[in-house]
Amino acid sequence: MEQTRDRQLAAAPGTTALRVTRVLSAIMAALVLVQGASAGTYLEGVSGALAVHSLVAMPTLAVLSIAVAVFAIRAARAKRWVLGVAVLAFLGVNLQIAMGYARFLQIHIPLGIALFGTYLSMALLAKSPKQK
């Protein structure tokens, strides 16, 4: 009987997408952390650190934020809140990139911290119904 319940939960709508969303969110959180480290390295005067910061931001974080939001569409069948958070995070990443290139650091830095917390929270909290 317990095996039947486990199979039903494993096959619950959106659980695979939810797992992918969690993994991608963890990767996003790690990359946002790299962003902070590369920015700090740049402020220490290390040449090339700003290039790393820009490279991680523009193609990598921008594309992965889209991927998280796309998977969150299916994952919302298992956890509804995931879609809203993923869309807000996607918008935040794009605002973050714009503020960085515009050098509005008073928005760019706190928003980066908020994005780290958002993606880390999604990675930790978006568990499928069978996970405790």
C-alpha cells in the first residue's frame, strides 16, 4: 500500500518540473554568489574580475532565469507559489542586469542580495509533496 502511495506521489503532476526548478534555482543561487565574489574581487583591483561578472550576468543568469520560469510553469501544478516567485525573480534578474550596466549600484547591490535569497529559498522550499 505504501508503494502505491509513493508511486502516486512520484507521478503527481508537476513533480519532475518541480525538481528541475529546484536544481536550477540552486545553480542560480550559486551563480549569484559568484557575482558577489567577482564584484568584490573587482573592487580589490583584480584585473578581469569585472569581465567575469558581466559574463556570468548577461548570458548565463539571464538564460537560466528564463529556464527557471519555464519549468516553474509546469511545477506550479505541484506548488502554485513557485510560478509567482520564479516570474518575480526573472524580472528581478533583468532589472539587476540593467541596473548593473547603468551603474545604479544603490539598487544593483541590494537586489543581488535579494535574488540570492530568492533563488536559495526556492531551491530549499520547493519540495515535491512526497519530500519531507
